[in-house]
Amino acid sequence: MEQLEFKYDTQLLIDGTDLDEDAIRDYFLENLEGDCLLAVGGPETIKIHFHTNEPWKVLAYCATLGEIYDIVVEDMDRQSRGLQG
């Protein structure tokens, strides 16, 4: 079975003020290892989707931007083996 390069599918919402999806995307690309980045929304709410091996870094960064919620971290390797992620 093929090993995934980035194991955790990390998703969350950020509520804040003056959120800038381009600045958030740039921070991810420059400072966090992963792929399949999605950072979309407006100045008050941003949705994040990111595959990484270090989801705690995603959560720590996003928490500096505002309130984080609807947090989902799934182990895609376990899911690919038919196990609960």
C-alpha cells in the first residue's frame, strides 16, 4: 500500500476581523509543510483545508488569527486502510 506524503486532512473555520485569505495562503505556503491548500472566505470568516503531517501547527497559527471552530483532523492513512480516520 502506498504511503501518503501528508497524512492528516486538517479542516477548520476561522472567525475574525480583517482576515485576508491571500495573506493566510502565503503564510501556509511559506511556513507549513503540506499540500491541497484551500483558504477561502471573506474578512470575517475563512475556511481552511490542508493536508499536513503537523496539524497542530495549522491550529496554532489559525488560532492567532481569530476564533477557530468546526475543527476536523482526519488520518487519511487510516482511512485508506478502511479504518476510522
